[in-house]
Amino acid sequence: MTILDGPQAWSGAGYPGAAAGISRDPALGVYTYPAAERPATLWRLLADSAARWPHRVALTNGAVTYGALVERAEAVAAAWHAAGVGAGDRVAILAANGVPFVVAFFAAQRLGAVAVCLNTKLAAPELAWQVGDCAAGAIVVECEFVDKAPRLPLTWMAEDLPRGDPGHLPPPGDGSVILYTSGTTGRPKGCVLTGFNLGHTVVSYARCFALGPDDRTLIAVPIFHVTGLAAQLLTLLYVGGSCALLPRFSAAEALEWLVRQRITHMLSVPTVYAMLVDLPDRGDADLSAWRIGAYGGAAMPAAVIGDLRRWLPGLDLRNTYGLTEVASPAVIAPPGPDPDTVGLPVPVGECRLGADDELLIRGPMVTPGYWGRGASTEDGWLRTGDVAAIRGSRVAIRDRLKDMINRGGEKVHCLEVEDALCSHPAVLEAAVVGIPDRVYGERVVAFVVPRARAAPEPDALRRHVAARLARYKVPERITLLPELPRNASGKVEKGRLRS
């Protein structure tokens, strides 16, 4: 059994600093960062930065400084405490990217409560189920979503959070977070992420991307998801940087913010990068400050990577791989192009392959379990559901286990076919699925979203794939769509495509 060892991988790749000071915790059996470096709690993450940089801007929306953010969060926490909220209580937050979300999140952490970050795209019954599942007793609601928000004994409007006297607050507690998974295989599960998990996450990102107080990130993905919350908001607040919270995504507005706010760092999904590349006036944008363009959540088409490198040759493009259950990162690419892998295990992580080449992950960033459902691991190893390969000291993701197509005994990885389709200059996105067939068991079909002003012929796309892959992998049918169906978490709903 080959185990990829994070500290060895980063040191062996020529980046020993990323793995400095790491040791295996004898009680937990996993690598950990030095206790003096990782935040003791999520509240301490913010409070420590405020003590070091009280006058630096933490949130560019309204130029909220670190000192002011702590002040607001403590005042809100005092009002909640007076209303009966205490350690361990669940406080749901239903708000878009913005200052009220951040204030409410840290107010919960100040009390040692659990922040339940709700997806604003969900319908009323879905929200009600999640709030009931975790037995939340309080909710913060942005005005826009009040009509579908569950009714709870304690309800506060995000735009008008109450304020109390911080002098009456108890000592800071050890808070945590619940993020509900997308539920693509059934009911969503409330993934619990502790301060210990997220403390390791922020150190991993800070070390591997060399982030510091002068960095500014554009959060163009929702902060109710783990990428926006952990990889960007918490990480930049940990290093003393600034966060620009884009309330609603549009490619044109994102480009404007990248320029106007002199953004140095962004981590987003490949679709965001593809939409930026497709903007007609992108060539006039001054993006000289932008140094790190990280991406994850799906494979970045080679054509989009090529377009980005031609447009922004100085941008450090970095793949990341993770999931909610590992508090965002499990694998991060070091500097330098390597399109065939997603990178190295994080410096405190370990990876290995299980049955059917499923990627397994172990480390301090792995969730202790799901709310009300117990542990998520087997002997400390988390099953990801992704088919992977280990190439040297790096991890390559091949497909989702459930997405692999069996065509007459030949295994077809959907991701491989999707990448071949996306290498065509007229294709923006592609999704490949298997449909039942009496003779072959399954047949390969594809759904394609064309780039702007492009109308590729399905037969031409099939020939394009046939020139790159084996004949049995070529989609037998290709359907053009204006967009791919996605669930509330932004994942492509392949079940709908199959039907």
C-alpha cells in the first residue's frame, strides 16, 4: 500500500518550508502544524489578527478594519448571549456574501456556538429540513431571503443585527461550523468542521501559497461553501490580508473588482475562469497585481488553461483538490505547470488508494463526522468517492466512482471525455454520462455548452474526440445546451442529464 506523505512530498518537491515544524501527534496519529502557529479557535483566528493589525482593512466592502470587525462581532454576540444563545447552540445564517454574514459568523464563534451556513439557493422545504436536522434555535436572515427562511424562536435580520454590551460576555468559547453537503446521493449531511480542522486549513493555504498581510482576495464564490469560507475568508483573515466579498457573481463585475481592488489572490471554480476568458474587453484590464489564480471543484479544461496563460502569463495558476469533509484542501499543486495531476497532499495530509482506486485521505483537516450521524472515516481514512492515480509524489484525479461508464466491459472515465470535448475551441463546458443500453450495458452521451458566439456541430465534436481518445470513448450522441443543470451547490446534476 503506497501512502503519499505530505511533509515528504513538499520537501521532496523543493519546498521544505511548507512542511517545516510538522510532527505526528501521538494521540491522534496524524501530522499537525505547530500548536503555536495554528489558531486555537476560530474566534482567536480573528482576535489575534486584530491584535496585530487593528487598523488594517479586513473586509473591503465598507473598508471594515480588523478592530472594527471584532468590535461588531462582540457587540452582536453580547446581544445574542442576553437572548439565551450559548456554547454549542446552533445559529443558522442565511445571507449572501457580505459584511453581515461575516459579523454573524464570528459572533457565533465568540460564544462558542455552531454557525450553520445555509445555501441561499435552496428552496424553503430544503432550508427547513436542514435547520430542523441540526435543531438550530436561532437564525440570521438577509431581507432578500426572508420569505423562504424557516421561522425560529430567535430570528434576526442580517441588515439590522442587535448589539449588546460586550462587558457582559462570558469567556470566548470553542465554536465550530456545520456545512451541509450537496446531497447528490440522497439527503444532505451536516458536515461538522471544528476550529482544529479549519485551523490546519488556513495554515496549509498560507504556507503553500505564501500569503501575507499584503494579499487581497476576491471571494467570487459563496462564503456559505467551504471554498469561500475556509480557503479565502478565514485564510486571508488569518494572515492579516483583505477580503473583497462579491455579493452576486457576474464575470464582468468580477473583472472590474479584480482591477479596482488590486486583487492578488483568488480561488474559484473553472467555470468562473472560463467566463472571464470569454469577456470581450478583458484585454484592457490591468491585472498586474494578481499573482495567484487557484482553482478547484472540477477539472480545468486544457483550453481554458491555455487561454489564461496567454492572457496572463505571470499568473501563478494552481490546482487544488478537496471537499467539504476535509475543510477544503487535501491536495495543493506547488508552483509550476503540471496539468496531469492536482498536486501534492497538503503538508499535514496523507493520501492512498483504496478499493477500485478510490482516493482515501487522512489528516487533522478531516471532519470528525456528520451532525447526528457519527464518524465519517474508517481507521482515520476518509473515502472521497473519487477514482485517482498516484504518479510519483502527486495525485491525479480520474473520475467520480459513480460517474464511471461501463461500455461492454470497457471502463470510460467521464472526466477524460469531458476534457477532450473542452479542448475544442468552441466548447465552454461539457458533461458526459452513461445511459442504459441492451447490448453494451451503457453508452456514452455528452452535453455541451458552446462558447459565446460559437455553434459547434456535434459530428465535428465527435471527430475531435475520436482524434484524441479510443473509439469506444467517443460520445454516440452530443446535445448542445445553453447551460448545464446544477444543484444549489453548483454541481452538475448528471441524474437530470441521464433522464
